[in-house]
Amino acid sequence: MTKGKLKIFLGYAAGTGKTYQMLTEAQELKARGIDVVVGYFEPHARVETIAKTYSLEFVPRLRLEYRGTTLEDMDTDAVIARRPQVAVVDEFAHTNIPGSRRAKRWEDVVQILESGIDVLTSLNVQHIESLNDQVWHVTGIRVRETIPDWLLDEAAEVVMVDVTPRALLHRMERGVVYSPEKARQAMENFFNEGNLSALRELALRQTAHQVEEQRAEAPIFEGDSAAVSTGTECILLWLTPHPATAMLIRRGRRVANYLGCPCIAAYNESDADAVCQHLAFCANLRIETRALPGVDPQGALAAYARARGVTQILVTRFTPKLIPLVNQIRDLQVTIVSERVRTP
């Protein structure tokens, strides 16, 4: 079975028009005779966007009981059973209702794609996992709902739906995005022009990166016997139990994405239990991991890096015996990744 194609409509904040544009495309596809259904749509009481759903077929939502309340979410099995050519799935980074078969909507979308159905979906840039630290630094808000970067890498197309921050704020003031009271609260907090401008820049950079990725094949790196692929760079992350390792993983994934090179991670085998959460995070971002002998971790890391053709090693400043480690790998570039401190 041929896997479905994913098209992502990317914005930098609520109200930029990504869902409206996604539904516009769905209507155009239907007019051309393509079988399109709406798997999930979140109206947010936006009249103009709701109007774009008229005449589109909706797959009935799944109803689940949670803490005495009946909630609705996408019925992924019903979408797949319906077998459309294209499914519209709003809010890609959404967290599903507890008790659902899958925890995240992006996991549902993967299932739909695996069934040979194309998907149109919407996403804000702050929900990209590797940008999580940058978004926190800019806005002071730690986004909890994220998608792994490899989903964007595998998308057939990423389209940025853009509007200037000033125009977006004007939409907020007119009540197009939220109700007047909610809009006022939003503009006093997250929706200030500084935040929006910074997020817009991140979205523009992400879109430019996706365009560059589509121009050239991504390098492939498989197994310990493989050499560095078509690129000249290879990044190695050194994982430790410290919480800052999550930030290191995001930064490493981001750097590797921009360089178009492999990203691998290693850890001391004696830390296996302590770093299990970081290992799961690496798996989610499709970063290969390797346990190294614990007797001489610095020496093992140095030997492994040279054997794998690593050109850059990223560590946190909390790495145990950091100086002895650096001394053993003077022939390689070592970058100490520090957590950013937000300025008021």
C-alpha cells in the first residue's frame, strides 16, 4: 500500500488563517472530484472559517467519558474505514482525551497516512519539539503539546500561512480570533507584538529550512558500521541524567536539521535507568542512541566518536568530569550547550 502524503499548513499563532487556508484547499480538491472528508475541525466560533466547511463531509467524532464528562475527539478508525482520498485534520499537536488508543493526534495522523490516505493538517510553529527552548526563551511560556521534527521532514509540503503581527492584532481587536474578553487577556499576555514578531521569524526560518530540505535528499545514517553520509558533519550528544539533557537533545536535533547531517546520542551504560526518559525523547525525535561501557566513560566516548566519524560533540555544562572529557577529544569540536536565561 502506498503511504499517504502529508501537507502541513504552518502558522506562528492562532488567527493567522492556517485552518481557513486548509479548508479552502479542501474545497478546491472537492471541486476537482477528489474524495475529501473532515476528520477533525475545531471551529473556535470563527464564522468565516466555519463557512469554509459547508458542503464538506464530516466523519462523526468519537465520544469518550472522562471524569464524568462526555468529550469528543477524532474517530481515527472511522476515518480510515471511510477510505477517502484526503482527510482534513485540524490541530496537529493536540493531546487526545485520556483513554484514547493513542496519546497524540499526530500519532492518529500517522495511522491515517499509513492507510494510504493523504492528510491536510494545521500547526503553529511553537509546537515543533526542537524549537521548544527557543519559544520559551522568547515568550516565557513552555509549550507542552509538541510534535517530533521528523514529521515535518517527512511532509510532502509545508505551507506557511502568513500575516503581519500588526494585522493579527487587529484581527484580535475586531473579535475575529477570540471573544472580546479572551482577546483582551491574550493581548495582555502571549499576543504582544514582540512575541508575535519573534514567533513569525521562527516560522519563516522553519519554512525556508523545509524548502531547502526538499531540494536535496536528506543524508542516511544507519548502524554502527555506517560512515558519515553525503554530508561532512556528524553530531554526537552525550546524555546524562541531568534535566538539562532534554534541552541538549532539542538543540542537537535542531543543529543537525540545519546542517542536514546525522545526529546520534551516547550514554554511560550505568546510567541506563536514569536516562530512560531522555532515551524515549531521542526515539521520539528519531535520534539513534548507543550505550557505552561505564568503566572509562570519557575514553569510551572518545573512541566511539572517532569510530562513527563524529565532527561535533554536544554536552551540557552539568556533564560529570567535563574537563577530562574535553582533554581526551581535543581533535574534535566540543560544544557546551547552556540553558538560555530569559531577560525580563
